[in-house]
Amino acid sequence: MSTKTETLIAWHSKNHGVEVLRNAIRLLKGKGTHIGRVIYLCRKAEPFNPGDAWDGPRMDVRSLPVKDPSSHSEVYEAVSRGVLPTLVGEDRLNVNISPGTPAMHCVWLLLHAGGAFPAGTRLWSSQREGRDGAVRIDPVEFPISTYLAEIREAASVRAPVAQYDPEAKSPARRRALEDLIRYAGVAGAPLLVLGERGTGKTRLVETLVASIKRRSNVVTVPCGALDSTLAESELFGHVKGAFTGAEAVRKGLLGNADGGILFLDEVQDLPMAAQRKLIRFLQDRRRRYRQVGGDKELSVDVEVICASNAPLAELAKRLAPDFFDRLSHLIVSLPPLRDCREDLPDDWARVWRELRVDTAVPSDPPPHHVLMDAIASHTLPGNLRDLQRLAVLATAWWHGRSDSDAVARAVAAWQAVGHPAAGAGESRPWGEGSRRDRIRHFQRGLAQWAKEQHGTWNRAAKALGCDERTLREDSAE
């Protein structure tokens, strides 16, 4: 009977590395866990090469640049960047948390509690009883779960789409995600998510927000696609005979979303009649409404999430005032990718893995300097969509060419569509037209930048030493 082999991860033990590793593999085998591959982590200051002396499982030695092995943050960053992305799809993973410093032990536990490892990963602790005593290995029972673990677990059961890491590196994105997580936990209050096209608003609602609210049923309504004459019927449903052509009862999108989330995407395009009818629905804690042509009140358990790529000031003009008032209690503004440069390498890696459908293309994105320089200098007006286009182009050019040639041609094709690089893309940072027009252009950019950096208009106004109303008015210019 064949036995499936598993993977073991461990740090190199400075004094007794090979002995500790051999003992762990032997003891795990005694517990029915057969290790066929070892991911062996070494600091650059501690090179390790088993050479001909190693007769154990396949060895994958990785050097991680950890200068201070007692620094929790440095170890955490090294493992998060250098190890975790390579474990996607690993379904039989074991971690020996004992070798290394106490900081290294702690990081394994933190990552496990945060749901960073693939589902089913097991932690082990190997110990020697006294200086010359017997060696044993025991499973580590650490059943602590965090909101990060819940979010990542929920995301893992969905299709492998590119998503933001809840632990973003850039201050702007981290602040936005923290607000999103905090606000999504408020039951019964509509949530408004703002952001440029391609910033991933829909994905965040369907993954992160749905996970926090523990509602898997997300009914997404592309508001711009609603027929203005039939929008009320599509949203609220209708009874038989309500109007010409209503030959059967229609449940409506609200009814379909019962027990879940009604997601109004690009809410600024929602027809005015539907907006006015939603006002009463939103202010009613019991979420009551009537179908078109019906005289019976229905009630649903629905959380309402809205999204828009329009600035807040423009949204306020395009929506009915009472409707806007009920949507704007909890607002999250997602920053564009160009304001989150620290996160771009991770964003690119996730997009690459999502769009990789050809096994001839490497599973990890090519770490080519031409490609990374192009991403870093681009204004990315389409945000994630620009990265998706680059990944598709790289795949198209990959076959029959060297890695460098494929990357160079893909980058050239990507840049040829006219989206400028940062710097070139800001060749007209002062706008166009008269002096007055250019000043207004600058004021609008400054106001929007301050809001993204500081999270709220109030904090942005305090940071700039001006009135909040002034900033809001500038952003609407």
C-alpha cells in the first residue's frame, strides 16, 4: 500500500541542524507522517549544504535574509515574503516550530493563528528530555482563531482570485482595510465603498465583507444595467398582473438576497424611482417593503452594501438627498494602486497566479527587473486591471521565447497602449487651461490625496490646517 508523502518546514538549527532534522523526520514517520520533502530555512549568515552526507527526503534549502533572528518583525516579514507565497496549493504541510530562536517559534504560532498556512497544516514541537535524554515530537495544539484566519479561510474556499492581503504594507491601504473590517462588523447599517475603477471593490465585498458578516449569499446588482422602467420590479419583485407582461409572481433581488447581502454596485447609476423606494426600506430596521402591485408587506434579513467609482461630492449630487444620507454613515475609500507602491509586488504575484492557466508558464511571476521597474513606474489608471492585462500579455509572449525576451515584449506591448509612466503620466500635473483652471485642478488633487492619506475629511483638514468644508468643496471642483 502506497503512502502519501508530506512536506516539512523547519529552520536550520545552528548547532545540531542535521541531527535535529533527522530526528524530526524519524519521529514523524513513527506517528504515520512520511516526509518526502523538506523546506529548510537558513539565515544568510548560516549557509547550509547537506552535500553527499544527506540521505533523507528531497531537500529544498532556502536562504532568508534575517539579520537579527530575535526580531519578531524581521522574521515575520522574511517568512511572509519568502515562504508563504510558495505554499499555495500545498495540502500536506507540517511545520517543526522548535528549531531557531524564540522569535521564530512565536512567528510560526502567529502565522498559524492568522490562517496564513494552507488548510490542514500541522504544527509540531520536537524536544529532548534532558541533555542526554530521549527525543520526542508532539503535535502543537494551538486552537486560537483570529479574524484574519476567518477571512483567509473563507477566501480559500472560493475560486483563486487575486485579493488584497488584509495585512497590507502601505499605510493608505492598511487604513482603508482596517476601516472596512471595522465598519463591516456593524450590523444593519449600509456600507458605502468608494474607489477608482479596478481597485477591487466588488471582490472585497464578495470576499472580505461577506466573511466578516458571515453571509455567503451576495446578490450583486450592477445598477447601470437596470432598465429604468423595470428597475423597481427587478429589485422589489412584483405580483401577478401588476402590469402588462407580469404573468407570474417575481420574487425580486431583495427576496433573493434574504439572509445575505444586497450589493448595489455603481450605485450612482441606480434609477431615481428605485432610489426613492429604497429610502423607506433602508430606514426600516425590519427591512419591510412591498412588491410592485402588491398590498402585503414583506420583510427580509438583508445587509446592504453599495459601491461607486465616483468621488463622494459627485455621488451626493447624483443620488436623491435622502437616499445619499442613508448610505453615507459608514464610508470606506479604497486608495488606487499608485498610492500603495509597497503592496505592488504582492498584488502582481496574486494577479499572476490567478490568471495562470497554462502549465508552460511558471507558477510564480518572473522576478525580472524590467517587468518590476515597469510596474513601479506606471500610473496604473486601471489599477488591478492594468496588472491583469500585463499578466495576459506575458502569457501570450511566453511560448517559444526566453524569459527575458518574453518579459521585454510583454512590457513593450503593455506600455504601447498609451497609459503613461509615473512622472510621464504626470507630465501635466497642473492641469490644462487658464491659471484659474490649473489652480482648481491642483486643489482637487490635494484634497483627494489628503482624504486618502488621512482616512477622513476631518483628519485631513486638521493635518492641512484648514476647514473641512473647504476640502470637501475643493474635491468637488
